Amino acid sequence: MRIPIHSGDDHHEGDPEPSAASETPEGEKEAAGDSVMTPAAEEGSAPPEVRVQELEAALAKKTQEYDATQEQLLRLMADFDNYRKRTTRQHEEARQFAVADLVIALLPGLDNLERALSAARQDLAPSSAVIAEGVSMVLRQLKEALGKAGVREVQTQGLTFDPTRHEAVDIVTVPASDDGMVVEEMQRGYLLHERLLRPAKVVVGRAERDANPGGA
């Protein structure tokens, strides 16, 4: 009886090949398993309560930064709005009072036209009537033009003396009921958009005081 002898190099097709896993040493398998579990262990190292506290602290910090930024933005918006209003007001005032110097320079000529009209009306000659009509027309047109620019006369007749708009050039004795009242206007005053260009020169009435109010 003959026994077949096979060498170590011989391989049969039906025999299974040894797997790589079977050739891995037992110690290396354990090490690999430990390396795979390490990240999961590291992620779960912090307790949930600590993680929540950290998130709440971060949220509170961001909220504080947002509030500070919003407050700064609101202040900037308020400053810009005030600047815009101030600039608009200054521009409007500059536009309104740009003609102030010109109007002041025209006032003496306006006074002379009024004097000429008064003199022409007092003269009974026929030519004076024609002159008075022409001067009156020029004076009316000039006042209309000044009125469109914001110029108006200071009111005096029947009013109490106002030192902010009137200039007293004389004082006369009047009844007690007219004490402190404007009696006569000597020269017209003018305003430009409520700004005084020239005070009105007036005569003021003063009641006569009793020299001895407690006399016998």
C-alpha cells in the first residue's frame, strides 16, 4: 500500500485560503478595538449639564454684544437725525435772512418815498396830485416786493410800548388809561421773518403821577 506524500508548496483548489483576520495576532485586535472606541469616549467625557452651562454662557455673551451694538446704532441714528435737523434749520435761516442786509439798505429810500408822498398830498396844486399818485404806486410796488421776501412793518398804533420792537424818542403826558401806550409813530420799524431789522421810533404816553398821593 502506497501513501501519497504532498509537499508544503502543493495547494489544492478546493482548500480554503487562510484569511487575514485569522493571521492577526490577538493583541493587535484588542489594540485596534481600543483605538476605535477612544473618540466616542472623548466626546462623552463632559456631562450634559456642563455642556448646557457652556452654551448658555456663550448665548448670554452674544446677547450682550448684540444689545451693545444695537444701543450704539440707535445713538448714531439719533445723532445723525439731530445733525440733519440742525443743518436743515441753518440752511432755512440762511435762505430766509440772506436779504437782510439788502432790505436794511433799502429802508432809508423807503422812508424818503413815504415823506415825499406825505408832502405831495399836503400840496393842493394839481401837479402835486399827479406826483402823489406816482409816488404812491412806486411805494406800493416796493412794499409788495419786500412783503414777498418776508418783510413786514412793526405795529405800533394802539399798542403798549414794547422795548423789544419799539424805540421811545419822546414821552408825553396822557390820561391814566393811556399810560404806557404808543401815542405817535415817528419812523416805521420793520421785521424780516420775525427778526427785527429796525425798531419803530415812537412817542410814548405817561400818566401824570400824584406828587402827594397820601396828602391831607
